Amino acid sequence: MASNPLLPPLRRAAAGSALAMLALAATGCASIVGSATERLANNLGSAVMNSDDPLTVRDGLPAYLLLLDGLIEGDPDNVGTLLAAARLNGAYAGNFTGTDGVRGKRLAAKALDYARRATCIDEPALCAALDGNPDDFAAVLERVGDPRVGLMYGLAAAWAGHIQAHRDDWGAVADLPKVEALLLRVVDIDAAHDGGLALVYLGVLNSLRPQAVGGKPEQGRAYFQQAIEASQGRNLYAMTLKAEFYARLVFDRELHDRLLNEVLAADPRAPGFTLMNTLAQQRAKTLLDSGKDYF
């Protein structure tokens, strides 16, 4: 699950032995257990993302979150499990906590904590820069190797969700440049990673403000289009957010309505995107109805 492709994007208000032989055996056993734990965590995420029933996910996901907490308690240094837990906690915080802002903030903070813990295990230098200034963070980020693209995206998604949940905290919002740097690094390495979801986040970030006050809507439009192409049109959320953020920002009602109608007419079922697409269609209907008053 992306993260969070299911997280609502940042709005304009912000806009997880003494004897050598025994030591070797213990290491092998830990590796097997760790691999099984990570595989289970990833399979849980896939099952959620392939569901076409958001209400069942909403009601059932808390049990998965507790299960992941238990897996992490038993294997606290498993980066894959930490990132899976970050992803699912962030998804729940962003989509299923409703008006319970306190709960949303708590789960978003937990997601970010898991992602930061994974970062500190896999990339200590990047970990040391997390709380530093954006320029130093970006410099360290450039030295992170390509195999860590999943780690960087997981951190960026959890961080973006945390900022969204804490958008009334200017201290949290001040970390946006670091999130953008992470997303740009992911795109530089593999623009199609996780169906191009990093591109979707960048599309939103560049479409938060009009060009006259520092926004880059045309760059945002380009990122959204790249995301749509990266998923071969399977990611309906990219189209929905392009309508919500780019088309509304530039007051292009024809594009807005065309994109949303295409989303509503599409089959939401696609491997890895089904839940996201189902939520995108719900959002598209709301946006199409409210467009009558917006334009």
C-alpha cells in the first residue's frame, strides 16, 4: 500500500551464542523468521490494496495494525516489516479515521516513527540528517544508493501523511522541503516506483498555489501526467487528484469534468490499485458534484 496512495494529498491549507556453530544457527533462524515476518507484512498490504470494499478494510484493518505491532515487537529491526507497518498505519490515518483528528494524528505519528526507525537501521547517515536543515538533508540524500528507493519512498509517504494530519502545526509543515527532496530522489532513481505514486505527490505539491504566488501548476500537471502514464492508466487516483488540484487551480472546468467522468467510467479493479481506485471514484463523485459551485 502506498502511502500512501491512500493518504489524502496535502491540501492548500498545508496545503514502518558463545559457540560459533550455535551463533551461525541462530543467525540463520533469525533470517528465516525475519523473512517470513516481512513476507506476511507485505502480503497483508497487498490484500488490503486489492480489496474493492473500503468499509471492510476500515473495519478489519485495525486487527492487522495490531498484528504488525506484535511482529515488530518480536523482530524490531526488520526494515521490511517496519515499512509495511508505516504504510498501513498511514493509510488508516489518512482514510479511515473520519473526523477523529486526535486518532488520525496518533496513527500518522506512529507511521512516521516506524518509517524513521527503518531509515535509522538501513541508512544511519540519512537518519542523522532527519532533524537537520533541508539543505544538509538533501546533500545526504544524494548519497543514498538506488537500492534504497523503497525506503526513501516509504519515509516520504509517512512523512507527508504526518504533515497532513498535523497541518495546523507549522513545525511539522516546515518539513515539507525534506519530503519533496525524498520524492524527487525517488523519481530520479525510478519514476515508475510503486506505480508512479511519488509523481502523484509531486503533482500535488506543485499545484498547491497559483503561479503568481510561487506555485508551479504546469510542473504539477506534468507530474500528474507522468504518474498516469507510469501506471499505464491503472492509477485512477492520479487522475482524480489532477482534477482536484491542477484543474481547479487553473479553473479548467472542461478538464476537471472530463478527468472525473473518465475515473467514474473506469473499471476500478487492477492489481495493486483496486482499493485506491475505489476510493478515487468516491472522491471523484464528490468533486464532480461540488464542481457546480466551484466553477
